[in-house]
Amino acid sequence: MVRNMESVLRSDLATLAWMSPATRRQAIAKLDAFENKIGYPDKWRDYSGLDIRRQGFVENLLSANAFEFARRVHLAGHPADRTEWTMSPPTVNAYYSATNNEVVFRLAFSSHPLRS
């Protein structure tokens, strides 16, 4: 379905009278760089270092926040990972990110091939 939408957009770009040839080339280059993320990620985020215990909600929330902060600090100074999904595993949703030039269609978590 997404590939069909891209095909229609490519056809439309070729026929838009108001678009200059230079702008058309840039629009097609952006379309060619478009990233489709459908279903679930190829690479799952590793939460093995996250310490969750049978304690109060606030303590686990602080632990999760510290884990995420440390993960983001570690990523600073490295190239962006365009394969990373920003949606959490149990979320069923779809979005377009103009910043990353990507569309994401997340399926139900039960669709993961390793889950029985």
C-alpha cells in the first residue's frame, strides 16, 4: 500500500505544472530517500540493563528515566540511527516524521515473529 502511494506521488510530481525542474528533482530525491518502517523493527532496543524491581512506581519510573538518559547520552556525538523506531513496542499507531523523512506503521505487538 505504501509503495503504491509512493508510485502515485512520483507520477504526480512529474505532472505538477507549478513545480520548477530543480524543485521537481529535489522532491524526487527526497521521495527516493524515503524510509518505510512497517510492522516492527529489524533491531529491537536492548532493555537488559534496565533495573525494574518489586518496589514503588516512583522508584521504577526514576530507574527507567535514568536508563533512558544514559542511553541518550551514549548516543550523543554518534550518527543518527535511521533504523531506530521511536514508538514503544506495545504501541499500535502510524506516523510520518518529516525530520527523518519516514513513515511508520506499527502493527500489534503480537505480530512479532518471535512471539508465540
